[in-house]
Amino acid sequence: MLDKNGIAKRIAREVKDGYYVNLGIGIPTLVANFVRDDIEVEFQSENGVLGMGPFPFEGEEDADVINAGKQTITT
């Protein structure tokens, strides 16, 4: 059985170059962390942020940029 990260990694394999992807709350918020670096993908957070990226590294968080789960994200 896959854990949350395993599920997100599996979903990320389905994301193709040029996709626009709406990430809802919960496990979907992890998907951006596992998408290949060699493709262009636009993510939208459920709360309307277009162009979101993976979670920021520790110390790089911006409390004003959050996803639908109120977790800090990158753009």
C-alpha cells in the first residue's frame, strides 16, 4: 500500500508537458513536488492561485502565498 507521498508520485507520472492542473486539498497538494523538472506544467491551487509550485524549502516560506490547505507554496 502506498503512503501519501507514494500516491502523489504516482499521480505526478500522469502529468504531461503543457498540462494545466488544478490541485485540490489533501494529497493532491503534494503532486507538484514530484513532477519531472524537464516539463512545463501550470498548477492552480484550489483557492485560485495560478502558477503554484512545490512546497518551499525550510526558511523560504512566504506566509502570504498558500494553497487551499493553508500550506505555504512557491510560485
